[in-house]
Amino acid sequence: MKTLMITVGTRQVGWRCRDGVVRSLGADGVKYDPQHTAELYQNELDLKRNNHQDKGNDHTYPWSVWDLGYRLWQQCQQADFGPVELLLDEVIIADQIPKSLSHVILWGTQQPDTVSWHYRRMDTAWLAELMAGKLKQKYPELQVKVFRPLLSAIDTEAIRDELESHILPFALQTRLPNDSDFTLLIENKGATPAIAEGLSICAGALVRDCQVVTTTPTEPRPLYPRVSDTVQTVAPANEYRRVNLSSYFWPLERSRILSAWQRGDFREAQVWLQAHRPQHRPMYELAGYLALTTNWQMDDALKGIKNWVGTRNVKNCTTSEIREIWQAAVSIMCPAGGKQTSTSKYLKIWETRLLMELELSCENYTAAFMQFAQTLERLLFWRYETENWIQQRLITPPEDKKVYGLKYKASLGELKIAWLESQQIEPDSFSWQQLDAINELRNSVIHRSTSLTPEELQNEIWPHIDQPTPEALYKAMISLLQTLLPPDHLMPDRSLLQDLYSWGIEQLQA
């Protein structure tokens, strides 16, 4: 859903007169403007234009937008709003209604009587009411709200308070629950400098909460075409420019997103990407799926990725070759019907390589080791189930567990010993001692809340490593896992998650 907020200016409203000519309520003969204001008083209201007088002095100022708007609004109350023309905003509203525009908010200025009539006479409160009446009449499906707070148009503090306390909270309340695509459109071409500045500051803060898009109508040239030698009309805008405010922040925030992505903090990356969804939706969605993997929700992540690969947005930023590779990989791991196969279980085991790699790159050695130990146990358990180690008598469930039969869940210690014995490895061998050390370290981390240093991993498990760098430890972990494979299975060269992670890096660095 979309909500359009308009700060109403003096040139926003036109009036289709009895002679068929559209005149602007804000054109008052200044510089090259026609004298539409005087003509409207005389021809439409049959009134002699009078003056406002300031309290306490003799200063007088001609009636203008505020008074003219009020009188024409009263006239519309007796008939209808048919003569009202939306000079700048009709092009925006007509274009956006088919694109889920549901609400329009109009902010008209209404200054207190402590402000001179020199300024108050240009207030747009009644122009906002004229616009609201026209919109309700022409677009009855639209929800229209008028704000005309009593405050000075140059009081920056009061303007910010009004925005933060009333106007913007109301705008945000117009969205439906859980509408992640809600967009706030802002048209502030007619705003005073103080209002425009306050709105820009507040709108910039909103890009974390929703999409914020500025819409700027383009005034036609000529603005006041001639109907005859003595009569000029006013032309409406027929096009407008849109700018997503998040685009202004992308150069700065891209480096933050890239840093979070490289660290494997995909939730943080997604938070930063939220403001840039229209331009980078595939990255935003992928960050969410990769974040699931860091929470060990591998099945949920892969199911999401399976649908993601086929979306139009992904097709627009990838080649068919790479999508075919991704689709083939994820289809094997997420078979149709949802029933897991031996192959799908096997391939999913290797997807945790990305998590091991990321933890090591961040020097989270304890977490990396736990990921490695869990992967090792999953690999042995896969062999235990696939090769039926109970029937081979490689594992014998305890008496009190035999009731579970082939569904008995063997522990890492049992799986380790079964594999070592199946390979006829002697208890005093390095391989036996290495797996013992892995089991002991894992239990120590879990039971005693101990942490691990790279030197401890080197000394206890991989003494052959010269320097326990993240790269060397990752290589050693993968090498050890490969020794546990049956002869007819190979480790996949690259995991799907590693490919998607690298693709994301490329997108952010492009």
C-alpha cells in the first residue's frame, strides 16, 4: 500500500472559471504571473478585492490565497468541487491509484494571528480543503486527511514537533499490518523552506521503517499559456520525477552491508538492506535465507532459496547458467514432495562449510570448532544410517535402548569408535587419538563452557599445521572430514551456500 503526503503550496490549486479558463489561486500578477487572483475575485465571486489589516497598526495587505480559498471552499459547499483543478498533483495521484495508493495527506499552513497578515494571507489551509473536497469527489476510494496545524511557517521546532507527534505517526498508521512493502510518497514542492527542511530530516529517518519516495511534479513550459491577447490560463503538470530516498544513503550504507555480509552477520545486512529493497530485493531476501542457516535452520533456508532462484527479480540480475546451477543444487537437497533422500542428506551436510569458514574468518575459533564437530558427527551419522551399522554389528545399542531398533540415535563417541574399527585403525594410531581429542574438546566446550584458541586446536588436533591461521585451520578441518567419506562418495567442490555468499559479495562490490 502507498500513502501520499502533500505539503500544499500557493500554486497547487486552480479553478475552472465560468469562461472555461483555468486560473491559479496563487498567481497574483507578481513578475510575469497573470493577475488570476484579482480575476477570480471579480469574475467568480463578484466581489471587489479588499484588504486585511494587522492588529495594532495601520498596515494593510490585499486579500490573497487564504481568503480566496476560503470563499471558493464555501461556494463548493453549496454546489460541488467540480471547478477545482489539482495543478501539480493530479498527474501523481492518477498514476499512483492503480499502484495501490490508498491515502492522501494534505498539509496546509495556518499561522497564528501573532504573525502579520503580510504572511498569513498566503496560508494554504483552505487550498488543502479545496484539494480534499476534489479528491473525495473524484476518487471516492481514496482516504483523505487534512492537517492544518496552527503554527508559524518559519518555526522549525514547532514544525518538527508537529511532524513527529502527529503527521508522520498518522501516515505510518495508514499501512496495513505486516505490510513490508508500504511506501510513503512525499510531494513537498510547495512547502516553505522550514517545512521542507523538517520534512526532509524526518523522512530520512523513516527509510529504516518503510520505503520513502519523493515525487516532484514538473511544471510545464509555458506555465501560463495564452488563450487570447488578454487572457492567460494555467497549465497542469503532466509528468513527475520519483526518487527513493534510500538511494541517497546507498553509497555510505553499502560498505556497512558489505562488512556485515563478509562477517556472516546476515541479519544486520538485511536490516541495512531493508531501506534499499526496491533496487536490491534479491540481496535483501537472500540475506534473510542465509541468516536462517546461521541459526541452523538449513531446511527452511534451502526451501526459501528454491523459490527465490526462480523469481523475476533474481532473473533480472543473474545469468541463466548460474541460475540453472543453483536450481539443480537446491532441487536435489529439497526433493519434490519434501521426502529426504540419502543424497539430499549427504549434500546438506557439506553446506555447513560456509558457517565454518565464516566463523574462522571472524576468529570465532570455538564456534568454528563446534560447527566442524557437528558436521563430523552428521557425516558419521549419515554413514551409520545409510550403511546400517547396527546390522553390520559396528554399533550395538545398549540393552535399555534396543527397543528403538534401527532408529537408535548413536552418540559421537559410538560413531567414532565404529568408524575407526571399520577401518581397522588401531587405538594407538594418530587418527584414533585425533578423533578422541575432537570428542574431548567438544565435551569440554559444552560441559565446562570453555573456549578454544587456535593454538589449542593446533596442539590437540592438528599438530602438523605450521601456523594455526583461519585459512590453515579451515583446510585442515575439510581434509579431516574427507577422510571419513566412503570410497564411492566425494566431497562437492563447492557448496550452494558458498556460491550464494560469494555472489552477494560480488553484487555489493560491483
